[in-house]
Amino acid sequence: MTGRLENKVILISGAGGGLGNEQARLMAKEGAKIVAANLQEDPIIAPNQPSDSLWKRTLTLVDDINHNGGEAIAVPLDVTKEEDWISAVAESENKFGRLDVLSNNAGIYYHIGLLEHTVEKFHQIVDINQLGVLLGMKSVIPSMQRVGGGSIINFASIYGISGAGFSTAYQSTKGAVRLMTKSAAMEFVADNIRINAICPGMFDTNLFESSVPKEDWDSMISLVPMKRFGKPHEIAYGVIFLASDESSFMTGADLVIDGGYTCP
């Protein structure tokens, strides 16, 4: 443990997924107290897994952190429900006395063309990826104001920066997350609350594996100058930076971690 996040209380949505899980483990090693949140039944986010597998992973994650000398709790959270967010924040404060950081990590992805989009799928992805981020910010900011500041990390994407030629509804949500981040950052800068967006490229997690057909992987890798997918820890280290005081002069910014995808 090097203490970059010593005693910071961090709420991570979607903690049962590959990226959320890695964030929690690495943050705990840096001294953070972890509030690991996930939907208890999750067939939408990972349709190829049993409905309760991500919640079980969340519980295992919490057990592992506590067993290894850290501090963590698990809380149920449907990011589309404001009452769940309010409850998660209350649990954080009841257990640890405060809330310092939100990793607005939960999200879904549909690897489909425009003509395959349905109204139902559009509303579903907007509710989780966009409304969920807004509700997360709205719910944690009063807690951060009470302790004199905090850091919010919203998950956007390289597909909130440049066009992809597919998954238009997904791209619309990630572009929205970037602009919501900038707007909220300006609104709460006087409260010492920093709000930044992280923009991952293509990376290897359970969400990617369950959403993108394997036959499409090579063509997607070919678009990345580094010619590989990112690994969860490579994104998690960026989240740690934005959560820590090392990024104290950053707000409203995009942190792009994409293997060079957005360079051309």
C-alpha cells in the first residue's frame, strides 16, 4: 500500500464488472475505503452470465478486500433509480462517516448498427449510461459539500469523442456524459468538487466480451495504433489519479486512455 488514496471513501458503481472490480482492488491497496455498488440481478449488462453473477463477484470482492486488511462494503444499486443512489450514499456515510469520491463506472453497450436500434434499447442505454451518471452526481454532491470537497469520475468513452460507424445510441450517451461533466464541473468548482471524465478506448472486460462478437475483435484491434486492447488495470490507474489529490488542478477535463485511437 502506497497511500495515494489514504482514508478516502470511494463509491464505485458497477463494481462487479471487470473494470469496477479492478478499480476497487487497486484503490483499496492505495488506502481507500470502498463502497462497492452493483445491481443485484444483472442480465442486461452481461447477458451471457447468470443474472446474479456480478452481485456475487461484488460480494467476493468485498470479502477479499476485508480479508487482506482493507475496508469495504457492498451495496445494491440500480443506477437508474434515485432512491437507490440516496440509499448507497447513506450507507457510505453510516459506515465510514463521509464520501470523498464517486467512480460513475456502471454502463452498458450495444454493438449494433443504426437500423437495428429500437426505441426500447435506446431508452435502456440512455437510462443507464446517461441518466445513471446524472443521478450519481446529484446524489453524492451534497455529501461532498458537507466534508468540503470531493472528486467525481464519470465514465465517457472514445466514442463520446469520435464517430465509430456503429452503436449510435451508445455514442450519444457518452457524448452526453462528457458535456454533463464539463457543465457540472463549472457549477460546483467553488465547492472544491472536481468532476472529470475518463474516456477509455477498447479494453478487455466482461462487458466487452459479452457485447462484441469475437469475429469482430481483429478488425477493431486494427484501428488501435498500439494493436491491442487495453487491460482493466490500465484504466483503473487513470481513475486512481483522478480520485487522488495528484489531480487537484483538474476539473471538467477528459482523460483519454485509448492506445492512440483518437490520435489520427
